[in-house]
Amino acid sequence: MEDDFARLQAWRSGDRAAGNALFERHFLVVCNFFRNKVSDGVDDLIQRTFVACIESEHGFRGEGSFRGYLLGVARHVLLRHYREQHRDGRTFAPMLTSVCDLDPSPSVLVAEHREHARLLDALRRIPLDLQIALELYFWEGMTMREIAEVLGVPPGTAASRLRRAKAALLEQLGRSSEGAGDASADLDAWARTLRSSVLRRSE
């Protein structure tokens, strides 16, 4: 954490090597954050996230985890992206609106197995902030405090949202033609298997 803070401070002072080191260290987690939430423009959103980190006057000050701070910035970049894309007067609330509501195009993630494709699709059909909570928990192994930092809520609220997210995901899986299947029996194992088979392919 202290190393990341030092790198960020150095980058803000013009040290490009420090910026490159910070980018390389955290690129994959930011890339994975966006890949199941937009159909294109992932590279641009990644760039906007890192630029926002160095331009923010109220940025990371070494408190909490840098990863939590960085993905909190990524969330704000994502919300701004969708608000820019949808200026037609429709209400956009991340606790009510899903990625499929905003962008019905297929995810840029490609699943090798049918069950994994069903899970990716179901994730995109639950409210955006619930999708974010689940993916941070299952795929990034984040603590409740880190998830709360990303969502900008107290840890207790983050825990409540995670429970709601699991229930919403199982409901979406149950609506599919094949039903929830094994997911309801062991959602945790299934979701973590998906991470190893889909996300690690980009490493």
C-alpha cells in the first residue's frame, strides 16, 4: 500500500517510470473491472481511470487499499460513461439499472463453457452496483471494507448489498431456460471457477 502511495505521489510529480510501474501493477484488475460491463471502449475507460487518479485533488492519501481506491475511481468513470451515453432523459441508478438495460450488446468476455456463459449473462442482468459487488468479492477476493470503499458505502451496507446481489443473481439464473442448476448449490465455487477460466486468460 505504501509503495503504491509513493508511486502515485511520484507520478503526480512527473515521474513517468513510477506511473508505468503503477499502471503495470494494477492494469489487469482495472481491465477485468470493465470487461463484463461494456461492449467496447475498454482501453479508453482504463486510460480515463488512471488519468483520473493523478488529476484528482482529493485522491488516494495512503488510507485504505490503493486497489479499493483505484476501482472506486473506475466505478465513477463507468457511471460517467453510461450517463454520457444515455442523455435521453431516462433515469440511471446503479442500484436499479443493469448493464443489459444500458448496453444490450454481448460482453467482451468470452466463456469456454455454457454454464459460464450463463453466469456472465446473468451478472449483466442484475443492477450494476450489485454486479460490481459480486465480481469484486468472487473474482478479486476483496474484503468487505475494500468493496465498501469501491461502492462508497459503509461496510455493513456493502455486506447487505452482497447478500442482495447473490439472491438477484440466483433469480436471474433461475429464469434461464436451463434453470439455476448447480449454481444454487454452490454459487461461490461456480463463480470462482469462472474467474479462473475467463479472467485469467488475459494474464
